[in-house]
Amino acid sequence: MDKSCKKFEKPTLLLLGRQDSSVGCSDAWNIIEKYPRSTYAIIDKAGHSLQIEQVELFNSLVSEWLTRIEECG
């Protein structure tokens, strides 16, 4: 990790489409240490528009994450 970059200490949700040909999903793993309070998920059968391609799974993951961060204050 680049020493000049500070860590982001707030809750973070990283949702990535496994078949994303625009951005890809593997590079996000390289930055995970900069986000110590992150939730990281790769969704199969989804590309760059994973919120459209996997609607129910996307909504479920976002809803669950929002519930958890609201409980933490």
C-alpha cells in the first residue's frame, strides 16, 4: 500500500460484477487494505451494471449493509 494514502475508516461497500469488462473486479482487491471497515462482494453473472443484472442480490446486499451500519451508529 502506498504510504502517502490514508486509510478510509468509515463503513464502505464494494460490490463488483465478476464479468465486468469495463472496470474489472480483481483490482479492487488490491485496495481493500485502505478500507478497513469495508464489505467486499463479487457478484457472479453480473458485469458493470450489476444493480440491473442481479437486482435481488444487489438489493439484498445493500439493504443488509445499510442495516448493519445503522446499528453501529
